[in-house]
Amino acid sequence: MKKILFLPGFFATGSCPMARALKEAFEETAVVLTPDLPLHPKEALKEIRFIIDREQPDLLLGNSCGSFLAQKMMMDFSAKEERFFQHFKGGKYKFIHSAFDSETQERMVVYQALYGDQAYWVRPENMFFGKVTRDGRTFNRFTEIDK
């Protein structure tokens, strides 16, 4: 059965009239997930990422602020099949997947070296996509590149 993730608007809950209507309309054909989300957008996006990683929905819908959050999530989930990055020291890597640390629930990135023994590595997501300062210059730790 298909899964639909519905993101309610500001001050609405996962049991708002629109959520109930969607559940009723798709009762026979899809599971409609209707979570209660935090009000602060950063916290809401964090919760939505967690739900998407766990539930793997087929469709993402939003109402009011929920539609803004859905669009933001789609911008974060690139349509590219494969993504490649270059480390600031020069090494090239293939992005494999996002994951969670089993102890801390911190989001991690699994990536593979495209040189040497092509080892797999894991690094906190905020560090992977973060900035580095060296010799007074600040730049991306990893920069997305074409293969």
C-alpha cells in the first residue's frame, strides 16, 4: 500500500479536518501519515526528515505552512541518482546515503572514496555539509561536483 505524508499548516495538528479528509479519501488505497509537527520551522524540518527516513513515503503533501515545509524538503532531497563531492583536501567521494547514529540519533552521511581501496566513511551530516576555516579562509568541507 502507498504512503502519503501530509504536513499540516501553522497551528494545525495531525488530526485537523484536512488530515481527516485525506485519511478518509485514501482509506482503501494508501496509508496517510499525519504527524503533529513542532511550530518552529527548523524543528519541524528535523522531525519531517526523521519521518521520511523512517517511513519512506511515496507522496509528500502540505497545507498552508505544511506546503512550504514540503517544498523545502523537496529542495533538500535532490533528484540526482548519484551525488559526488570533492573534499577540500582534494579527494573525491560518492555520497551513499544519510543514516542515523544508533546511540545519539545524530544524522550521519555515509560516503565512499573514489580512490585507493574505495573505503566507506561516515561523518556527521552537519560536519559533511559544513564549512572549514584554514589559514584565515573559510570554505565548504565537501563541494558537490559532476562525476
